[in-house]
Amino acid sequence: MSAAMDELVDVEADPIRPIRAFDVRVSAVEQLTPHFRRITFTGADLELFGSNADGETLDLRIKVMIPSPGHALPELLSVRGSLTDEWYQKWRSLDESTRGVMRTYTVRSLRPAVPADGGRSAVPAELDIDFVLHLDGGSGPAAQWAAAAQPGDAMTLIGPCARWGDCLGIEFAPGDADRVLLVGDETAVPAIAAILSALPAHISGHAVLEVPTAADFLDIPTIANVDVRWHARNANPHGQAMSSAVRTVVVPAACDRGEEPEDVDVDATILWETPQKSPSQGLYAWIAGEAATIRELRRYLVRDVGMDRNAVAFMGYWRQGQALPG
Ligand SMILES: Cc1cc2nc3c(=O)[nH]c(=O)nc-3n(C[C@H](O)[C@H](O)[C@H](O)COP(=O)(O)OP(=O)(O)OC[C@H]3O[C@@H](n4cnc5c(N)ncnc54)[C@H](O)[C@@H]3O)c2cc1C
């Protein structure tokens, strides 16, 4: 075991910390649609993978470690254990050409292990991630890894530890809201699908989803009273379909104009604005996707519609033309 690994992971004591590194392997690959590829991971570590108090993952974000071409993941990432607070800075200080890249993804589904019962053998814990294959034009290491992934491939995920009280990485927090507006492009579809599958029947509202083509529309089971509308982008500019769909779902009232939100330079910073206090009854909006589209929707909902910023979560998941740091 290297000294660097010792610094990253408290191997001796393995104390309870919020975040763990999970050593996993690809157990299944399913091409859901032309642009969505579901990769299922399994590994003994996943028994310690966290979720909220109800066992849901909602929009839980995690880090996936993509190896550099021709290199295995650095030895210090191929470990089990609680990560120290400085793990990110330490990972960043490794040799850039061999350390691989880190990208953010959503847990689409987490299935706990099922112990052996009578004649039935045990089923290990499994975790699904739905990767968008953005291979035309601006491709990236994560999309390329997913496109080539095969059962047996090794991967390290960084995510919440089940032994820690809070599950870090979940933003969806509708408080007492009884109506939701869920808006996202293809990168937010896994989160919106997981949220919809967890919403109770008394919640109503709309989900507006923009994906590359009509062949990417998915069946999303929900018992909530949410109207799910899919929009195919086809050759139109990114975000256009979802922006105009939001304008038909949420219409400004004549007297409800709000303040102009402060501008966010989406090329220099990450647009990430979540409520500071729990939303009360009424509408709660959760909006994620390409940062410039999210910035434009933020302006529309906050300024034109006059929505309370404590009732909306705006999250830039990626930026067109830019690889995200990691
Ligand atoms: C909280 C959170 C959750 C996320 N969940 C998911 C998820 O579940 N599934 C998922 O697929 N993505 C998800 N994303 C988005 C994902 O992290 C980015 O798309 C990421 O840039 C992909 O990494 P990459 O290595 O493929 O491309 P990068 O190396 O980051 O980028 C290379 C080029 O590809 C472009 N690019 C990146 N993503 C896309 C895209 N989707 N379409 C078109 N061009 C693109 C970039 O603009 C850049 O020009 C999430 C992001 C966040 C912040």
C-alpha cells in the first residue's frame, strides 16, 4: 500500500466519514436508447453506499473516476475506505497524465444486496448510472468510457457513506410544496427519473425533458400526478425546446414580476443555486442541464414569473464547449 494511499484513506481505523471511495466492477451494460447507456456496477463496497432516510437516491450526485487511456486508475484510488477531507486536493496533485479524470454523474438506481434465502443465492448490491453518449462533436472521456464499457471493467465511484447520518449530494428538497416543476436536458433525465419514481401520489405538476431525438424518450414510472412531457431536440439549438416548453407550463401573471437575478458567467463559474430554506406549500421547481440554458430559465422564472428563489433549485450540469474540471 503506497504512502499516498495512506494519506487519502484512513485505512487503519476506517472511521465514519461522509464520503467513501467504492471499488466496483461493471456487471451489466444496456443500451437504453441511441444516447442513453445504462451501466450497472456491483461490488462488496456498495453495501456501504448511502441514500436518504427512505432509502431513495433522488438526484444524488457522485464522482466517477475515468482511467487515462493506456493506464489503470492510480493505485491510490483503487481502494476501499473513508476519504479524508483533503482527498480532492490530493487527487489533483497527482500526475495529470496518469491520474485519470473525475466526472459527476447521478445514481439512477441503487439496489441493496439481497441475502441468500433457502435455495436462493445471495444477490449483491448494484448501482446504475445512465450515461449520455455525447459522441458526435464534443465528446469527452466519460462518454467514451461508457461507450466502450464491458462487464468486468473496474471503476472507482466516490459517494456517500451509509454509516454517516446525512446523505451528501442530494439537492432535491421540495419541503412542503405540493406541486413540482422538473426541467432538464438529457444529463438531468436520470435525476428526474429517480425523483419521479420516489414522488408520492399527492404531488402534482409537470416534468419537461429535452433529449437529442425522439428515440431517446424513456418510460418513467411514477405514481405522482405529474405530467411528463418529452421534447426531441433534433437539429435545433440545445435548450430551445425545453425553454419554450417551460414558458407554456409556467406563465407570468400580469403583476408578479420579480427582480432581475444577478448575472452568472457560466463560462467562468458553475451555476448552482439551491434554496436556502425549505419551500412552503405551492410550487417547487428543480431545473438542471446545460448551464447557459439554465441561466436563461433562471432569469425567466425569477424575473418574469416572479418565483421565490427559495422555491427553485437551478443547477448547471455541464457547459457547452467546455470540459468540466476534474
Ligand atoms: C450533479 C450532476 C449530475 C450529472 N448527472 C449526469 C448523468 O446522470 N448522466 C450524464 O450523462 N451526465 C450527467 N452529468 C453531466 C456530466 O457530468 C457531463 O456531461 C460531463 O461533462 C461528461 O463528461 P465527459 O468526460 O463525457 O465530457 P467532458 O470532458 O466534460 O466534455 C467534453 C466536451 O463535451 C461536451 N459535453 C459534455 N457533456 C455533454 C452532453 N451531455 N452533450 C453534449 N456535449 C457535452 C463539453 O461541452 C465539452 O465540449 C451530471 C452533471 C452534474 C454536475
